[in-house]
Amino acid sequence: MVLRSKKAQATESLVIARDIEEFDLLIEDMDGEYPEVWSSSDLAGASKAIAALDEDTSESVILAVQREDEDNLDQFVDLIKQAKAADMLALLVLDEVSPAAMHRLIRSGADDFTPYPLPEGVFSETVSKLRERPAQAEATTSSAPRGRGGMILPVYGVAGGVGGTTFATNLAWELAQSPRKVDRKVCILDLDLQYGSVASSLDIARREASSELMLEPQGKDRESFSSAMSNYKQKLDVLTAPPDSMPYDVIAPEDLRALLEIARASYDFVVIDMPKALVSWSTEVLSAAEAYFVIMEIDMRSAQNMLRFLRLLKSEDLPIEKLQYILNRAPGGLDLGAKTRVKRMAESLGIEYNVLLPDGGKTVTSANDQGEPLAEHSGSNALRKEIRKVAKTLTELAEKQRNSGL
């Protein structure tokens, strides 16, 4: 049933929500963007409401999704597909949904998303960008291969030495261990343009091609992107940090966004080793990510940096719900005092740790020095086993989505 409509004019946009009144800021934005020509529907009448839209005059279907709706994602997926089949824009407004739910909705065909509560001006800017997409680009996209639609998985260490690069490199390698009959492509991008060490961790030479890609990203396609890659043991593609340190602003945010889209289309999993510094394009990576792994240790330095990081994201109204918190060198089962400290630190930061990584010991240093993933150097290492579990969870999620036709 349509809950809200505007006069008798043709509807240009339809908002679908379990309860539209819980999205008061969205209502204000809709009144500003579509004055007098938008309507809304609850979930029960949503499919009929989309079917009733005039394809010649209706522009968009906006789906407002809350965490409480995650048990009903199938219906939202169907509504997105119905909107796209009617040649309309499908925009998501997401209120505290989990990264897995967000990834599934985006993969189902949505054109874009914004977080809720809506930062001032973001909704109008998003709608404007969608309108600017030229018709010929739509035709090109529909006739070209869709690509792999891979997961973008950045890894960010809140302080030096907390194990961010070790986690990123080993996660990428574990993701690349697909069964022989499975066509899975994985890459790792070292975006620490000044001091990136992924190449050292895998004993790969840094290439000038990565410098060229960063200096002149405009007009790059899948072929040129692939040619800038190195390969590790025929399983993992690696974009190394440049041979010489480069300023982080050498690449513009919009250019990095385009490179990430090429990577998403070319690979099933794109692991990104992020620099410690927060730069102009950091938000582009966060926006493109399905899950953003943030690694810390149980020390005051990590806690203070994490607090600063969270404050910054909240002040900029960035999608903090994408963060996956990882505690490296977590205490063992018998260290009750340290476990209490872990709990108190999480409570003080207002977070919950998604992954607790054990201390891998001297083996980790040895593996890094020899340029080998832990799986190749010491497969029974406790840290390797935990990273393998994370990789397994991600591959199972991707497989489930693929089987669902997403």
C-alpha cells in the first residue's frame, strides 16, 4: 500500500521503507529533491507500487534499510531487481546495516548508497551524480562483460608495527588458495606509496609500472591495470608500492575510485594494504570497501590512535559500520588479567572486536624476512590458522552470494 503521495502529479521517485516515519531526514531531502512528485510505500505494497510507476516519468526507487530489516533482505533484493528491470535508478539509504548485508544489497544491482542519518547535502549530491551518467555509458555497460564484481577489503593498521601488512599479505594469500576447479582471482594492492612493504613480504621486486599507474591513472583499462601487476607463485597478483617514495596526493580521489572499479571488475577479492596516514583518497577506499579491517594492539598507543580514527570518521559522517575491528597479539586463554584489559579497552572505545589474532611469535618475523606467507613458511602457526578462518568466512560469503545470483 502507498503510504504517502504528492498530489496528482506523476511520481518521479518512490521511497520504500518498513516505516517511512523513522527516516525523517530522508523525508526532508525528498521534499527538497522531488517537491510534490514523490511517494512512499511500505514493504507489503512495494512491488505493486513499483509496477504502478510510469517508466517514462519515474526516475528512481529509493530503498531505506535498517538493521532490523536484515532478516528480510531477500525482499529488498527482489525490489532492487524489479526497479532495475523497469530501467530506474535504485538508491540505498542504509541505517546501521552490517557489512555483509550492505555487500549483498549493492551486489544485487543498486546504483549507489548513502548512510543514514544523511549528512547535509549528500543525498542531493548522490542523486545528481546518478543523473549525470550519460545514456551512452549505460549502453556500453550493458553490452560489455559485467566483470567479477569482487570484494574490496582494505586493511588499516592504526599504528606502526601492529601487523597490518602481515595480516593483509597473508589474508590475500589464503584467499588465493582456491580449489583447482574454482576460477578465483585475487590481488593485493600496496597503497602505501611511501613505505609500502608488501613486495618485501613476498620477495617481489618493486616495479616502475606501479609508479606509472599512479602518476597517469586516467584512461587506464583492465589490460593496463593487469600489466602493472606482479605475480606471486601463479596464484596472487600484486601491485607493489613504487620503487621510490611518492607523495600520497600524486593520485586524485576520483582517479583512485576509477582504479578500484577496474580492480573490482577484474578480481574476486581485492585486498588493500593502506598507509598509516589518512589522505585525500582514504574516504574513497572506505566507500568502495565491503569490509574495512582495522588492526590494533592492546596498548595505549593503539587505543589513542583508534579513538582519533573513530572520531574523524564520525565527524565526517563516514560509513563506520563497515569497520571490522581486529586485535593482534591477543592474550591467550589462561591470561585472565589481560583478557579483562581487552574487554575494558573495547568498552572504552565503544567497539567490539570481530577478530582476535594470537601472537605468531618469531616465526612471523622469519617469514617476513624470507619473503614468504605464513602458510608457506609454517603452516601450523597459530596466527596463520586464524587468518585462514577469516579468509574462509569471506570465501563462503562470496560463494553464497554467487549461488544466489548476486
